[in-house]
Amino acid sequence: TLNGGITETSVDILQTKQGYEVIIFNPAFTQENYHIEMTPEFVTVFATLKQILVANKENKKSPIVPAFVRTFPIPNTVDANKIEALFEEDELRIIAPFRQDIDQSPRKLDIKPII
């Protein structure tokens, strides 16, 4: 744990034959803690916890909000319209499938002389 009770969030990014899978794990977060925003170029994931009010030196209460924020670029090989998010057993999974209209197979590139 960090700071006396906040667990660290782990992030794994996997590439499969079908696309990318981002796995975000933190046992302190539930599905309701996560929020996802997308632009045409990025997916941003953030998590918030309920505000914890503590007294500061002036005896005023100020909110402390532990959070997780991470932004992932969307490669042009991914079909952004088919990106989905799933949550199960403390894991948030973001599935980003490859576009079907792009040839993903390796190819040979001929080297030409400079004239």
C-alpha cells in the first residue's frame, strides 16, 4: 500500500492477434470508481475514490482525492469504434481490436538504389 492505505495500480498492455488489451488492476477500485474518456487519438482512464476530509493547520477541512490517471494513444491500426471496456474481479480491461481493412501480415520491402 501507499500512503498508509492506498494500493498501487498495475497496468499491463498486451498485443494479441485480434488487437490490444489493456489490463488495469487495483483491488481498492470498483467498477464505479473508473471513468473512461475517448478522443479520436487517445483513451484516458481515471479512477477516483470518495473524498476524505482531513483537518489542516488552519483547522479548515480540505478534500483529498486519491486517483489514478493514464492516457493511452490509439494507434491507426485499431478500430476506435469497437473499443470496449470490461470489469471483473478488480480488473478493468480495455479491448482495442485491430481494424479489419488493414493488412497486418508481414511483407518484404525491396531496397532500391538512389539514382
